[in-house]
Amino acid sequence: MNKTANSIGVKWNSPASLGGIRFYFVLARKTYSNSESISELGAGNSIASVIKDLEGSREYEIAVVAVSGDGTPFKSADVVVTTNEGGEK
């Protein structure tokens, strides 16, 4: 993952066993918070995304959700990432 004070770049491998992927959601939620998730939507052939407008020096739980051709979602495990210092929000 690439990260700055205000963004986290995420890359993933397409799940070959699912067949065609319609689209992906990349979700970011502040850890230890009831805040809503920030999400980015990507096309089915995407393998990367950047989540922007984040707070600096803050932990986020990141997950990727692949949605198959029949609409079934498949969610990755959450990964915790801390943004770099700086970047007031």
C-alpha cells in the first residue's frame, strides 16, 4: 500500500475462481469509530484504487469487496493502515 497524510493507495489481485467481476468497492473506515465507511468504486478489470480525503496520523480499516456478475459480494479481510503525519481535515 502507498500512503500519504490524506490518502491510501490499495492494490489487489483479481480472484480467478469467481469468474467475471462486475466491479469492486474499496472501503476505508476509521478504527475504533462508528463513522461511515469511505468508499471508492472501480470497474471489474481494476486492480488498484486510491482512497482520498483521509485524516493524517489516523488508523483506517481497509477492505476490498469484489462483486461478481450475478451480484454476489466477496469481501477481503480487513487490513489496518495508519496514514502519514500531517494533512489536517
